[in-house]
Amino acid sequence: MTSPGPFAYVGKPTPSREAPRFVRGRGTFVDDIKLPGMLHAVIGRSPHAHARILSADGSRAARHPGVEAVVTSPEHVELTSPFRPGRYASGLGTHVPEYAMAAGKVRYVGEPVCALAASDRATAEDALSEIEVLYETLEAVTSPAQAVAPGAPLLFDEVGSNEVWRNAISYGDVEAAFREAEVVVRHTLSMHRYSSTPLEPFACVASYEKGGGTGALTVWCNAQAPEVIHDALRETLGIDDVRVVITDIGGSFGQKIHLIRKYVVITALLSMRCGKPVKWAEDRTEHLMAGGHACGQEFEVEAAVKRDGTVLGLRVREVDDVGGSLSTATIHFTNKLNNLFNTYRVGAISLEGTAVVTNKCPVVPNRGIGKPAMCFVWERTMDRIAAELGMDRLEVRLKNVVPTGAFPYTTPSGNIYDSGDYEGLLHTAAERMGYDELKAEQARARTDGRYLGIGIAMGIEPGGRNLSRDLALLPDVKGIPGSGGTSGATLRIERSGSVTVTLGVPSSGQGHETTAAQVVAEVLRIPPERVRVASTFDTTASPWGGASTNSGNNFHLYEIGAVHGAATQLRDKLLALAASVLGLPADELSFESDGVVRSKADPARKTGLVELARLAYNNTVLVPDGMEPGLQTTFMYRFPHAQPFAVPDEQRRVRAQFTFPASVHMALVEVDVSTGRVDVLRYLVVGDNGTIINPGVVEGQVIGSAAHGISVALGEAFAYGSDGQLLTRTLRDYGKSTTLTTPSIEVEHRGMPSPFTPLGQKAAGEGAAIPSPAAIASAVEDALEPLGVRVRDLPLGPESVWRLINGLPERVFD
Amino acid sequence: MYPQPFEYVRPESVGHALELLAQHGADARPLAGGQSLLPLMKQRLATPRVVVDIGRLEDLARVEDDGSLRIGSLVTHAAIEARDWPAPLALLYDGASVIGDVQVRNLGTMGGALAHADPVGDWGPVLQALDASVRIGSARGEREVPVAELFTDAFSTVLGPDELITAIDVPAQDAAATGAYVKLARRVGDAGVATVAVQVRWAGDGTCASAAVAVGAAASVPFRASEAEAFLAGRTLDEAAAGEAARLVQAALTPFSDVRGSAEYRRDMVAVALTRALGIASRRHAGERVEAGYG
Ligand SMILES: Cc1cc2nc3c(=O)[nH]c(=O)nc-3n(C[C@H](O)[C@H](O)[C@H](O)COP(=O)(O)OP(=O)(O)OC[C@H]3O[C@@H](n4cnc5c(N)ncnc54)[C@H](O)[C@@H]3O)c2cc1C
């Protein structure tokens, strides 16, 4: 294929548009919004993991001076409708209505059961203890094994089992693969519950005004997917006139797609009850308890292998610990279709899984949603195969990756890997890391009693979104729930010649303004400083942007596709207008830098952006017949290469996502075998994100998501007692790594442009969070190889590693 | 989260502070750096009616050094970390440098930390190993209590509700003594899972004349490991001696479990911390500059 470019602005390190605002404290976050007469809300939460709500009485709290609205769970259920079941629970057999507050029963500590609004936050907190909720406590189940044991208490009586879902899918001839196998490698693996813990927890301001019809509701919130909020408010409150405004967001990572809707609904209901604006801001402990966790996932894995290291097939059985809600029960399983084959050319796989409800926080989409675990399965298995066959870990991967000449490559499940050079990534990483020298150093260190380990993992970062993916798992469902998706961008060339851009998504700090401005600059040949990108999303002003849910990953596809499309349309229009002004055919004109349009034949004949803009807006008689006046356009982007397999074929092949960046991670660690502490001495990411638009933005995404994945591996974790109480209620207890324990992360780009996107760009967001947990696991196992330690489970906090070294069972909290 | 409503008073002098405490008794809490009291109040785990802010009483913020050391109760962790201590007092640096993070060290005070009596607090073992005592004032008068006798249980001390720690007295140390405080923790900035402070007086032949061994973050209160101390006196501090001392410490220990570490892990880590602390004290005795830090 031909590479796109050369580029004038794309790929150049232009200064960040938003960073100065944030660094100077000039961002506008929800908590900065103050409306006249605004009240402050607090949410009352269940102290129990599992209980029936016997009664709730808010009357005393309602009389507390300063309190203006109280809602308890029974009233809430009366006053609102349940949410419509969504795609995070695709395929559940029994539908159990879910409201913003617990209905009849609480199923996790922190589940909302009441709320009130008062003149100020302190008064609201004082009054909250005066709402009396009576419970009949029930036995809590805190692990899938406990939940499916005979006689276990049921979370949802309506469903009749705590195993709420079971599914299986396979591609290729798995039985044949295992028949032909010379070696079968088996192990069990697991990943734990964690979260990206955005710096800014959930927040919302709701302002309801009575009036025509159902009244008008405006909410300001830090949700990352505005349409989820829009839908939720309409579904539950029955209000048609809803405006959603989203200003700066202090990090999302998927956490702010789903559960946040509950709190927006509750805040809106309080505003409806008292007729005043109401603000609610979650605190850290609330977020850790009830803001959503990544799913705990357990696996049994078998690999069919030939003696030369070739993997013929994989069998994976999965159990998901989805917590106390059905609304996201299946997403960690279904999402595995996205990176089902990771980077490997393997012919057969079967994936079988169950979702089990437990009395813990519901799971939510979080930085990869199941993809880090699918990658963990592959990468731990590759290391295991290498160990059992006595091969080098690099060599096993080189043997099995999709060969460089094979792109675009269609996996047996129907994903089409757009471009890639996995062998090149592996070789570059090994060279840059000094793999062979490190192995020698490791051998020397061992003789001094030091335990160095080298970790290797590779993964893909699928980008794009195909809602019909789940049909592959649900062949009985008729109709298409939506294939692909679209996002828009609105561009306006001002009469000054500068450009204003409005996007269909808010930004969570991923540099959307910087990246979008650069693309406009590229197409219109003006400096990026002349492009202003709106920093506020507003459903009454912004175009539709549902496709990306504002992940940095999808932004690079959908929003950038839309911005590129809109800028190209305006560029064509400028040319047509110039042709009319200059009296020359458009193909005799050249579009030059700074918005100059010039005759190719006679360079003295020219016009420019300012002149054309004035004409387009003010001198419409000079705008040619048939041409729309003005220089404003909205472009809706659709992924142009969604066929084939946009919907599943009879072999259930489906394109779960559309572009496939990849990366190789290598880590050098030292393990203190007395304490179990792991120090990461070096960490390298060699990645292919296709054409990079802004190197600083992409590097930020890579470093941030790698840092998180490393912290996930090294010990950040939610822990529950056997009574279902969350034991990690502060960031300190939760064990997030800080800058002091995060290694400096080296990043090398080895971009292969995508043939499917306008600039050759691929996704660039959560990618490094996918292989990094596996890379650390690989390094720790390598370090402890002389002690015969196998790393199967995360996280690897000091005590866990100490237990591995001493042959003790995993710790269970009581 | 917001505390329950409370009255805030800022006394002008230590005497005034003591009067206020006498007047309000158990309804009042002194506020020093606020690093423990304010989080507790925000979670409504502490609900004082009157907060007596002693934080600006200059008289409590001085360090007097005339051979023995008097550290005002309001001296911050950061001030102790920043001071140039002679070798026999390196333990003070060791302790200060591993407390929380920079923000906490800038505001948190030694007196506040001791009064808070967190079982994972770092000053308890460090000051016990230095044979320090606290000076306690009240409208009733003054008394002095060894740090080794200050703590009665987790988050409990011998302090009455009307009493203030005014200073911490550290007696003069043997000029050739060296020590080390090793804090084993899940990660930098976290609370310890086992911490050990040792202070060794060396005999002319390089053996240990006497050793103080204090253990923190493993039991409900920090404690001096007297059996281990008795065993180490007069010995060469080699690996075998350290191992036996560690065994004696473990025998005297009933560790607790929390999310940071199980009892069995803590028990093992106490031995590691002791061995490492003795090792660092020995190297310091040999003139090496060694960071003790997180071991
Ligand atoms: C994030 C974080 C991490 C931390 N990490 C560590 C750590 O690693 N190691 C560690 O040791 N500590 C740690 N701490 C606690 C820290 O050391 C606090 O500074 C200390 O516990 C309390 O000191 P303060 O001056 O802030 O006291 P305050 O919070 O003001 O008071 C604490 C208690 O002592 C009482 N009090 C205060 N001064 C006196 C006095 N002079 N006389 C009598 N009573 C008094 C108060 O009434 C209150 O009950 C951490 C704290 C935080 C917030």
C-alpha cells in the first residue's frame, strides 16, 4: 500500500491546547459550576452487602433545617421507570428491572438507597443520618465459587441462579487441533478486580424547570458517553426535553460510561422534587465502593501445540465475577471477541464462559474491558509453552505471530487486522532492551543471589465499535442491533479565516482539542493555532458522537475521521468558490498554505480564506447557484471498510472492531525474595499506532495506560471481607502505584499506517493497559524461575509474591 | 465529606491551650498538623465539639539541642527529615523520611503522630529505640512518660483528655552508637507491614555492647523486644546472631492482619526488617553512608 502523507502538521509535536488550562487551574469541571439557588445532594448507601430493604423513612431528615428534598428507595421505585437493558448485558435470559436506587434489595455495599438535597453539603451530610432505612440482612456471597455452591443465597430470586449467563463460541476445528497436538499445555489463570480510579470521581448538576409537557431538564455531568445519560433520563424520568452539558472531565477510562447514569437520575429527581438546581459530587470512598470495578476473571486454559512451538488451537473456559448487578453481566465475556486471537495466526479457539453475580460492586467497562485478561491468557500461555518445550519466549512468539506479509489478515473469528509488523515489533523491542545481554546479566546476578527477570508480552489494541458483534454469540436474536456507529464533527470557517470545531464527544483529558486542531490544520493548510476546538459538549450545540464513547482509542478513528471529512468538504468548497471568484476551473487551482488559493498557470491570480469567507457569509449573490452559502459543515463519519463481516455470517464470523494497533512490552524487574517486593528497573513499549497525529498525545496515552497496567500487576486491587465489606476504601489502602514506584516508561513508535483510515491512523488510547499486566507477570516468573515459581494470578503485591516463593496458598480475607 | 459542626478555638499560648482543654475535657481535641484528626473528623469517626488549634504555638515548634535533645511536639516530620543529624541520631532521619508523602510530612507533627498512636506509626518504634520520653502538660501540672509506656492499645495512650504532649526528649546517645530504622511496606509511601528500629552501642572490639530493638506495624502497639536485646548484648552481629534475635522477636509477637499484610506475612517480615536494620547499623558503624528507607 502507499503511505499517506507527506504531512505538513500531522505527526509534528505541536504544543498541547488544553494542558496550559489544566496546569494553571483554569479547567472547568462539574464542581466548578455554581447556579443561583443551587442545593447540594448526598447519597445514602447500603452498609450491607446483601439485605432486604424493609422500610425507609425520610420524614425526620426532611424536617432538618436546610433540607429541601428527600428521596428513598421505595419512593424512587414509585417515581421512576427502570433503565432499558443495554448491550453490556447482551443475551441475558431473564430481565430484572434495574432502577437508579436499589429496589427491594441491596446487593453490594455502597448501593444507593436514599438521597437528599440541602442548602449546603455539610447540612446535607448532617441530615443524611436521619433517614432511617431498616434492613433484614442476608448472607453475602463474595466469590463465584461460593455463589454457585449448592444452597448459596440467591442475589436475584427472579433469575433462580447466581450463574446468570453461560455462553460458548468456537472458531476453526478445535477438536482436530487437539487431536493433532504433540503437546497439550494446561494451566489456570486469573485476573482480579481493579479500576482506573479517575482523579475526578462522578459529579453532576441537575436543573429542572416545570413547563410545557414534561418540563425541561438540564444536566451538567462528567459522563463520557452523553447519549447514555440522555437515554437514561428519558427512560427513567419520562422527560422529553433533556439537555446534557459536559465540560472538562478529570479522567474516564470507561468508568464514566455506565454507572454514572444512576447518579444523574437521582440528582435530577431531587431537582424535580424541589424545583431548584442540585449538585452532587461523589467522594473517593463512594467511587471505590460503588463506581464500578473491572471484572474478576478466572480461566482454565489448554493449548494444543506442536513440538516446534506452533500453536494449533486454544480452549478457554472463563468465569466472570460480575458483582451485584445484571446490567453489565456479559460485557467482559463478549468483549473478548475483540482480541480473541491476540497477535497470533492460530487456526482454532473455543471460548466458553459464565457470568456469576456476587455481593460486590458491579463491574463496568474499564480500560480494555476483558481485553487485558484475554491478552493475559495468550501471553501467559505463550510463556508456559516456551517453558515446557524449552524454547525461548521470543522464539515461541515469532513462530506464531501473524507474519508481516500476511496483512490485511482475517482471523478465524472475522476480525480483519488492517496492517502490522509483529515480527518487527518483537525484534525492535529485543534489540532496544538488549535482550541477550540482559539474559547474561541475569545469569551473573543469580550467582550473587539477585533475582532479575525479563518479561515479554504483546498485544493488540482493537479500535472501532461494532454493536452487532454480540449477535455472533446470540444466534437466536433477530435483527441488527446496530452495526458500526457514527460520530460527527462540525467545522466553521470564521470570517477571520480561523476555524471553529465542535465535536460529538466530550474530552476526558486525552488531548482531543490538540489532535483535532492538527488535523484541521493539515487539511486546510493553516497553523493549528488558528483552530479553536470547543471544550464543552452540549447536546443542544454539538453533533452526534455516539460511536466512540469518548475513548482516546476510538476518538482517533471516529472523531478524527469526522474532522477530516468535514475539513475536506470545506476545502473542496473553498476551491469551488475560488474557482467562481477567479473565473477558473477548480482543477487549475492549487490550495496553498495559510489558506491561499492560487492559479497554477498564473500565480498572480489568487484569493484567500478571509476573502472567500466574507463572500460565503455576506455576499451570497456571489455564491454560485446551487452552492449552499456559508462555510460551515457537519460530517458524520462511518468506518469505510466495515465489510465483510459487519454482521456475523453463518460461521459467526464478525468484525468485532476495525483497526488493530499492536505493541510489544518488555520489562526488567528485580524481585526481593525475602519480602516478595518487585521493583521494575526498566519498561519498554514498542508500538504500532499507525500514523501518529500528535506524538505527545499518543505518548501520553501509552505511558498512562502502561503505568496503570503495571500498577494493576504490582498490587492495586479491591479486597472484600467474607461479609462483603470492601476493605480498600481509600486509594492508599487500594494500593495504587504512585510516581515513586512507577518506572520511567520508554516508548518507541514503529507505526504502520492503516490502509482503512483517512490518515492511516489507528486507535491510540488504552492499548498499553492490555499487555502490561502480562508483561510484569512474565518478568516476575522469569526472575523466580530458579525457585520453580509459576505466576498464574494477579496481582503480584509483595505478600502474594512471598506466598508464591514460599509455596503458600493465595491469601483469603476474612 | 464534611465533619460534624464544631467550635474552633485558637489559643494564644500553651497555658491558654491547657486551660481550654481543662475546660472542655473529652469534648475537645487538640489540632496539630491535622493529618490524622481531620480525615477522622471528615469520616465522622472523630466528632469533637471543640477543636483547639495548637498549630501556631511557636513554643511547641522548636528543637533544643544541648547534648540531649528536646523536640517540640509541633516539629514537623519534614523539619526532622531536613535536619543534619549526627550519626548516632540517624534513626530520626530514617523515621521521618518514610512517613507518608511530602504533603503529609510537611504538615504532620511528631507530637500529633505519637498522640494518634496508630499501630503502624513510624515514630513509636524509632523513639522507643532511642529511649525517648514525652513531656506531657496539663492545667494540673507536668509529667514525663517514656515512649515505651505511652501506648496502651491501638489508637490509645496514657494521655488524659486535658493533656498535651509538649515535647519529646531524646537522651544523649553514645557518641559511637549507630542505628537504623527499616520500614517494610507494600510500596513507597504506604503504611508498614513490619518495621524495626535498632540502636547499637558498640564495644571497642566491634561487638555489640548493647542494642535497643523496637518493633512497629506488627502488633497493636510498638514494643521493645527485650529478649532479643538481651541476646544481642556482647555478641558479634553476624548473620547467625541476627537470625536468633529475629526468632526471639517473633516469639514475643502476636501480629495482626489487615489488608496490607496477613499475620503470617508480618511475622516473617519482622525478621527480615530486624536482620536488615542490624546490617545497616553495622555498615554505618563501619562508616558507610547507607539509606535505610524501605529496606
Ligand atoms: C496520607 C497519609 C499518610 C500517612 N502516612 C504515615 C506513615 O507512613 N507513617 C506515620 O507514622 N504516619 C503517617 N501518617 C500520619 C501522620 O504522621 C500524621 O501527621 C500523624 O499521625 C498526626 O500528626 P498531626 O500533627 O497531623 O496530628 P493531628 O492530626 O492534628 O492530630 C492527631 C491526633 O493527636 C492529637 N494531638 C495532636 N497533637 C497533640 C499534642 N501535642 N498532644 C496531645 N494530643 C495531640 C489530636 O487531638 C488527634 O487526636 C499519614 C497520614 C496521612 C494523611
